[in-house]
Amino acid sequence: MATKDIAECRTKAAVLLRKARIPVTPSEIDAMEIADLGLGDIKHVGLEIIVYENNDRYCAKELVLLPRQTCPEHRHPRVNGRNLGKKETFRCRYGEVYLYVAGERTPNPRARVPRRYKSFLTVWHEIVLRPGDQYTLPPNALHWFQAGDKGAVVSEFSSTSTDEHDLYSDPRVRRVGG
Amino acid sequence: MATKDIAECRTKAAVLLRKARIPVTPSEIDAMEIADLGLGDIKHVGLEIIVYENNDRYCAKELVLLPRQTCPEHRHPRVNGRNLGKKETFRCRYGEVYLYVAGERTPNPRARVPRRYKSFLTVWHEIVLRPGDQYTLPPNALHWFQAGDKGAVVSEFSSTSTDEHDLYSDPRVRRVGG
């Protein structure tokens, strides 16, 4: 990703965190992961991540999604046969998030997805998260999500995170450890 | 605890959450635990807790401390021989928190503790947490904490919470499952 694009996403994510009134330190802003997931199209696909804590027992992150940014479909499989896969809770702090999981397809979903990504989105049961709303995904469940027009800030509480093991539906995605 | 005291703490905690700009739902306010820990002196000892999620893998709570309220000294021991004891991260969202852990005793600590509780506080190494600051405690570590004059809101990220197993230094404390 171009250095200029990384810097621009970092600045925009910092502005959203300020709007959400979530205090973060300057070093957390500097260390924020700007993840384009290897697609080189971060305006549409990607997210910005502050990892508060990730240890052998649990993980907590703040996820920032710029307006209409999408985290593409993926699941968290069993790792090293040791657990059932990452379990995670999304809690919306600011903005609006459209989360898609397995289940009955929602007619007229709120997410707007460019055609080139649509074929890799297979679950379309929509859950709308607004500030104070949350949703817990079982391990290994397929999911993807997009922010609304204002962008969004979402707290993620979960078991230990090993991003490099995540399985994405779109084979073009490249995810490295966060 | 008197119904009136519970209602008053709930209202004051809700005001602090609003000041902290942390969105919570009306049902979360209703379900908030008002914990006086059996001491019947919640102005000095106790806290208000919203449990966002507590499952077999991880736990996330919002802890509210009214001005100068203290969570008394305790530790999270190994439970059923299955793990090392609860591990937890405190992240300050609003106000100021004085956290005490084992280590060199801090001269002139910021916490103000009524004499009747002092003999049950054995660790006095002070860590000051302001908005955006966080601290992770190892399993089974003795700790206690007090809010500053404005009160405080602290996010707790942790392994599974089993409050009824917590061991308090003051034998008068009665902790039930949250």
C-alpha cells in the first residue's frame, strides 16, 4: 500500500476515534494497523485496528471502519487442534455497522458492495449494530461487515487472536499477523 | 443494601457513563450490578458493573466507580484446577483510577482509605490510570483500586469471569456471582 494512503487512513481513523470520544494514546495511533488485506483498494476493503491486548487467554481491539469500508468475508478456524476457533463479540461504539452472518438472506441489505467483490460474499443475513448494540459470533462462523455512511468504531472482545490463521472467502486476500 | 441506595448508585453510574460518552442500552443500565460486596458501605466500598459478555473463553465488562469508591483487595485464584486464575486488563476510559499491586510501596499514595479498611490492604505499589491508559494483571495477583474525585469508568477485558471464586483480603467481604 502507498505510504500516502496509509497515512491518510490513519488520520481519518484517528478523527473517527475522536468523534466516538474513545481516548487512545499517541503511540496507539502510531501503532494502529492499516489493513488493506492485500487487495490494494482500502477505500472499499480493509479496516484500521488498535490492539489493546492480545495474550494467551483473550484479546481486545478497537476496530475502525471508514465510511462504507468493508471487512471481507472470513472465519476463524480451529488452530493447532487446540480450540474451537476464535470466538468474538462486536460492540458498536460509534456509527452504524452492517454485519452479515449465516442465516436467512436479508432482502435489500444495507451494505453496498462493488460487483468485483460480491461473488466472495456468501452469507447475507444482516444484523445492524448501532452504538450500544453488540453481537457474539460462534467459533468458525463465516461473517463480513461494512460501516455505514459515517464510518464506525467497533470494540472487539474475543479469545486469543491469530489473524494469520483466518480463512477468507476471497482467495486474493492476504492477511498477516496483526 | 437499601433499595434507595441501589437506585441512587445506578443513577450516578449512568450519569458517569454519559459523561464518558459510552453508549449503553436502557436494559444494560437496568441490569447493571450494584455491588456493595456485603459491607453495606457502598459510598466507600463497591462498584457498578455492566457485563457486556462473559462466556467460556473471555469476558468484557464496563466498571463504573463513583468518586473515591474502592474495589477492595482481592485476587482471582485457579478455579477447578483448570487454569491459572483469571487474567485481566483494565483500560481507563474516563476519570482517574489508582490501582495498587504488589511491588515497592508508593510513598504518599493517591487513594484515600477510611482507617477501618486499611488493615486489609496489603499491596501499595500505585499505578495511575488516566483515559487511554491500561494495565494487565497476571493471574492470581493481589490488587485493589479506587477512583479519583470525578469517579471513573474502566473497561475490563479478561479471561472468563467467575466472581464467586474471587478471594478478598477482608474477611467481611461477600462476593456473589456477577
